[in-house]
Amino acid sequence: MAEKEPRVIEGRLSGGSRKRPEGAPVEFSVVTAVYNNAEGIRRLIANIAEQTFENLEHVIVDGGSTDGTIEVLQELDEQIDCWISESDGGIYDAMNKGIGLARGNWIHLLNSDDEYASPNAVASAVEQLDPAAFNYCAIELVRLDEKRERLFFLSRRWKLFVSAYLPHPGCIVSAEQYKKFGLYDTKYKIAADHELILRYTDVLPPHALDVTLTRMFQGGASSMAAQTAACSRDSSPLALKSFFRKSNIRNPLRWRQ
């Protein structure tokens, strides 16, 4: 079979031709930002294809990869709902683009190094989502020695001021919430996800879902230890100072939920 020529729309490569039942709504959008990770994106596309939840779409935003990632997207075009490839301003800019392309009522940002923990992960999460809350799930961490650990966090708002402990890959946000409370602030190169969590939990009650949603691999782009350390450097003092000012918070240690 001859390879399909990629579409070029407004100067960017694009594609996605997965067939959906006619008239079927998109309830859940998976958005993946990727750059030079051909092996990871191939594995992730196969993982998402195993999900039992049917009203799901996969949107991929590539940052202009040169390692074969674009060729993988072209090869697997019929398994992807929408993909684009163009230069961007970093991962959070790519995430914002993906959110803008998503059609689902709920949006989950899934890194190309991560995957869903089980075929029923999305279906189980959708059953428990609360549109009036900030929803987050447990994650499974695969360590370098291949041991697996389930990480489930009870929300303690004061802890967010000193640590990016709430894992972003476990969070699910509604399209309406993004519209109302805003996207990722791209001035933070590493900690925009933590800043968004701070901003959202200022106006929405946390809602912990009893679901292991995402499997993260230690050493990947979203590795917990690396992400927490880098995020803390990026968010202090700028993100926290800005948040305290907007919220009129004098002593964050008094905040407990």
C-alpha cells in the first residue's frame, strides 16, 4: 500500500483519519504533546487503541520532530483522530494547541513516555468525574528496577505551596473548565502544570477518583522525581508569589483541606 501524502494546512503538516461511528459524540479527548519520540508515540498509540471506552479521540501535537516521529504518525494515521506537526514554544504551548483542537467534554493530557494503566482506565475514570471539581486519579510508577508502585495522593492544599506533589498526568480537566479558568501559562517553562493546579484548586474543590489512570516510567519526561525538583525550581518564587498576590494569601501554612 502506498504511503499517504501528509496534509499541509496553514503551513503545518497534519493528519488523522480514524473512523468513528457517524454522529457519535466525543466525550473524552486524549491530548499528547511529542517531540522526537518515535518509539514512545508508537507504543502510546497502541496503548490507547486498547481502551474499552468508545467515545474517545486522540489528538497529537508534534513539535516538528526529526527522528521518525512524523513518519510514525503518517503510518498510523488511521488510528489517530487528529495530529499536527509544527514548531512550537515548548511543551505547554503544544498542550494548549492540543486543547484547542480537542472536541471532547473532558480532556486528559498524556505524555508520549506514559500510557494508560489498564484497558478500562478511561472508562472507570469517566464514571466518577465531577464537572464541579478538580478531578485527579492515582498513577502507577514503574521504577528503574521495574518494580511498580501505585501512588495515590490525598489533596492537602498547603502542600502545593511547597511541592509539586500532585501528579499532572493523573489530572482530568473539562473543556468548560479550560474555557472558564484558562490554559497553561507558557511563561513557566517547566512548572506551568503546577501553576495551573494551584490556580484551579483555588476555585474548585479537589476530587480524588479511585482509579489508577496513568502508568509513568521513571526516567521519562514526566518522571516524578525529576518533575517535582524541576517544577519547584521553576515555580519558586514566581508562580507562588503571583498566586499569593492574586489570592491575598499571607500564610499558606494556614490552608488545610
